[in-house]
Amino acid sequence: FKTKKQNLAFFARAETEKGLSRKHIIEGLKSSLERLQLDYVDIVFANKPDSSVPMEEIVRAFTQVINNNLCFYWGTSRWSPMEIMEAYSIARQFNLIPPICEQTEYHLFQREKVEVFLPDVFKKIGIGTMTWSPLACGLLTGKYDDGVPLHSRAALKGYGWLKDKVLNDEGRKQQDKLRELAILASKFDCTLAQLAIAWCLKNENVHCVLLGASSVEQLYENLNSLHIVSKLTPSIMTDIDRILGNKPNIYMLTKNETFHHQQQIQR
């Protein structure tokens, strides 16, 4: 469904139509609006940084599409904190429009960027966070508890990387942890997937969680996660951290460590 009230825009691009040049940002958004039969969208995202384009050009291009009433806001997706700060600084320097949110992966087994590296950016410039893949491509639903089901995503052609992730040693350890979490979820009369989504929403720095669903029933199941959030008390969150054993440590990084981590995030 699409309305003129709440819309997101991503560019479907040919091989020669990618990157964050002013030309591609403006033409890509206009083409998307034509296909969507919309006059504007609420927000458009710059998916992945583009080192081949000066940051000033990127910020000016998004400022232009906003001033031309093609969108209300722009955000970043899979950018490092350093790149977000650079865009913000340029916007302030030249009286342009800065990004309002970062879109990043966040789930029970992917925590460090949202919990350690982005909070400082949140506090300094007040951007929000839109997270994606709360179920880690289905890994957090419990469907891979006994291996890879025939009709699951991990069994599809082109998803060998996901199948390997399920079946390797780390994947088996994760499934053991998910079995414990499923027991915890049953105490709230909810599914493992609902618990995983509610856990993401419980983070005060997460303002929006993007969901995907293969059926209407699955969509309703995911949306009912909203009823679980209030039940996740501090003691329950501590229990989840104990089961996962992967709560990131808040520590001071040297410049080299920060740079290395940011490169890992981009990859």
C-alpha cells in the first residue's frame, strides 16, 4: 500500500545509474516518484556511502530535492558515524539540510553499531535511527532450529551465505541460545520472532523498525510485537543479555580502532 502521507523511497538503479552524484540522486528520485505515481515521499535514503563523490555534493543534492518538494527529509543508510558527522558538519557550514536519521542493521546478534558507536552521534546532533532486519533474515524466528527447511530463504538459490551461517559452528551456538529465548518468549505467550522485534523496539535509541513479511498472517504476528515491549522489564532484559552473552562493552577507542571498526561497518 502507498499513500501520500507516509512513504519511503529507494532507487532501483541500473549498473550505470548508481552512486550518490547529484545527477543520480535527483534523477533517481524523480524516476521513483513517477513509478510510484506520487508527487513526493516523506524521506529518501542515501544507501551506502560513496567515496567517489564529495560529501558537499551529496548534501547539496539532497537539500535540492527537499527544496524542490520531492521529499521532506533525507537520511543515511549503512553510513559510519564519522561519515554522518561529516555530512552534518557540511550542512551546518553551508546552511544546507542535514540527514535526520541513520538506517542500520540491528537485531539480537548484531548490536555493536547501534549500542556503542551511534549513541554519541544521537546525542551530539539529534538524529534518529531506523533499523532493519530485526529477525536476521529469518534466523531469529526459530525456523532453523532443526536445520534448513526446504522452502525457507536459506534453501533458495543465491542464499548459500545464509545457509552457511545457519549450519556453521557459530550458527549452531546461536540456535542453542534461541531455544532458551523461545522458552522465555513462551512466558509472555508470544513467539520468538515477536520477542526479537520487541527487544529491538525497547532500545531507546531505536525510533523505527523495518519489518518484512511473506503473508498477511506473518505481518499481523510481527505487528503484535508492540504489545510485548512494555513487558520487557529491566530484569527481563538482563535475562536476555545473559542468554545471548554478547552485550557490547562501552569503551574508549583509539583513532586507529575507530577507523578500523568504521571500515568493518561499511563492509
